Amino acid sequence: MGKILVTGGTGFIGSHACVAFLNAGYPVVIMDNLSNSKVEAVARMELITSKQARFYQTDTQDVDGMRQIFEDNKIDAVIHFAGLKAVGESVQKPLAYYENNISGTLKLLQVMEEYHCETMVFSSSATVYGCENPVPYLEDMPTSATNPYGYTKVMIEQILRDICVANPSFSAVCLRYFNPIGAHESGLLGENPNGIPNNLVPYVAQVALGKLEKLRIFGNDYDTPDGTGVRDYVHVMDLALGHVAALEYGQKHTGFEAFNLGTGNGSSVLDVVHAYEKACGKSIPMEIVERRAGDIAISYADASKAKEMLHWEAASDLDKMCADSWRFTLQNPKGLS
Ligand code: NAD
Ligand code: UD1
């Protein structure tokens, strides 16, 4: 059996996916430039699985570095997580986002072509549903974006569609994640954002830890049951297992396919806060502030396509997601170092 190359494999979702692949028996090669993660994640995944992954500190811009990885290892498939992901930053630094995400992916695809590697599982996002589609989101709805980060996902999906037309033996599986949260239940791996978190659950975790004073809830006047924004939160280990299912699918089928990875259920900001309070046994100080620019009221998946075609379904509920996030936060108050 050849190996799988996991780009961005020391990051939040990638590191959990590596655990799932190692547990499933795949030989794993990780490539990451460590711009938003720590190499300690590799040691943690080995602790969890008692299996070793091979690590390369390499950037997707470094074509020769990537060729070396393909020379050293027979790579059957690439699971492509590497990329920048902060929406607000992408508005400030569009060139950095297009360069890193799009140009980096093109170079990776060129090296894959040189080495006749024809299977990619790509980290897409629910952000490709834009702001016009009704919920629940279905995979055949039109895609669009409202910021450079979102456009990189829409464009990379298009690039992969085009490659599949040009090369009938290529297989591209795009996974559109909803809102991944939680951590490995050992408390050894989790989300490790730099600086002040932008996303809800890492922010709440820092408030629970006492590092941030209070949560600011961005609006309670949305047309939702309690007025706060509704999202489809999905446990990162469920998501990780979705990648194993997607790879198995990609190895059996050619062509382009996109799948939603979500639970199919929406939870409000207040639902999340209450679940987190239960997990940590403290109350979370909070205040209602203005809506955040660019936010939508409700986002959740129609999760039936992944269930039918990948035989994948999210198993964990919000209480478990928050309990696992809190365990990781308590055990690693400064994140991984
Ligand atoms: P993350 O930042 O934790 O992981 C991304 C990893 O890629 C990091 O370890 C970073 O160091 C690495 N990286 C970035 N640019 C690179 C480059 N040019 N070369 C090599 N490595 C590089 O983020 P994550 O939350 O694990 O997200 C993984 C993927 O999933 C990203 O593509 C992201 O856009 C996508 N995604 C994430 C979410 C989310 O909410 N976390 C939602 C939808 C989609
Ligand atoms: C964000 C990204 C989106 C990405 C998704 C998954 C933005 C504008 N959008 O979406 O592109 O696909 O993450 O990674 O960044 N909230 C608060 N207070 C906070 C933080 C968040 O009230 O301090 C609310 C938000 O208004 C929202 C919900 O919590 O209703 C979830 O927010 P967040 O975790 O940032 O995710 P998304 O907005 O869904």
C-alpha cells in the first residue's frame, strides 16, 4: 500500500484527521510549514495512536521540497488541508490568501501530476454556499463567496472540477465543513489558535479559562428562535472520520464530488454557551453587541448525501463537543508548544 500525504497535517482539523488515518491503518506523511501549528502535534498523535507519521516542514509554495516528499515516499493520495483560514484577515490581505491558498494548491497539483498521484480530498467549507441560498444547504446549490477566503474555496473547487474533466482518472472529493469544534477526547489534541480567537468556541474556552473577560455575542435580533446566530457545529473527530470515508470513496470513484460534513442540526450562540457552561461548571460572562459584519443568521447542512454515499454520519452532540474542548483547554492552557 502506498502512503497518504496530509498537507496542513499539524493544524486543528488535519491533526485529528491524521489520528483517524493512523487508527485506520494508513501510512501517513505530514507536510506543514508550521505557520499556524506546532510540530508537537505529531508527537501527540503518536501518543494517541501508538503509530508514527513522517513529518516534513515544507510549504506548498516549495515545488522542489514537495518533489522530495514524493521521491522519498510513494504517495497514493493527498488530503489537502494546508491553507490560511481567517476570513477577516483575508479581506485585509487578499494577495496573501490567493497566493497561499490558490497558488499553493496549483503547485501541489502540478507535483501530483508529475508523480501520477490522482486522488485528492480537499478541505472546502460551507462558506461556498454564500449568503443567497436557503437552509439547509445542499451540495448542488450554486456556490459563491463574500470574501477572499471564501473565493479561494470556490475557485479551488472549480480547479478540481476542471482537472477531473481533463483527466478522467483523477478523483477529487471536496468536503464542505460546517463549524468544526471540540477536540480529541484524550485532551492531547485540540484547537490552538494564535492570538485572540475569532471563532465562537475557542473564544468561549478562553473566557472559561479566565484569559478573556467576557464573550461578546454578535447580535440577538436575528430571525432565529432566540435571536442569536445559528450554526451547524460538528465534532472535529467526526469530521476526521469523514476524511477516511472520503478517501475510501475517492479511491473507488473517479471524477469530482462535493459533500457536506455537518450534523444537519443548527445550534444558537446561546445553546453553545449553555453547553459550555455545563462542561466547565462555570458561568460564562457575556454581553450582547452589534452584529458582526458579514455574518448570516442561519447555516446548517443537509447531511444526507454524505450519509448515503460515504456512509458517514456525525455521532457527537454539542455537550460532548464542549466537554472535549474544555478538557483540551484545561490540560493545555497555553495550547501546544
Ligand atoms: P489550521 O490553521 O489549524 O490548519 C491549517 C494548517 O496548514 C496549519 O497547520 C498551517 O501551518 C498549514 N499551512 C498553511 N499554509 C501552508 C502552506 N502554504 N504550506 C504548508 N502548510 C501550510 O486550520 P484548520 O482549522 O485545521 O483548517 C484546515 C483546512 O480546513 C483549511 O483549508 C481551512 O480553510 C479549512 N476549513 C476550516 C474550517 C474551520 O472552521 N476550522 C471550516 C471550513 C474549512
Ligand atoms: C466563520 C467564518 C466562515 C467559516 C466558519 C467555519 C467569519 C465571518 N466566517 O463562520 O467563513 O467557514 O467560521 O470556520 O469569520 N459569535 C459571537 N461572538 C464571538 C464569535 C462568534 O457571537 O466572539 C457568533 C457569530 O456571530 C456566529 C457564531 O457565533 O453566529 C459562530 O461564529 P464563528 O465561530 O466565528 O463561525 P461562523 O460565523 O459560522
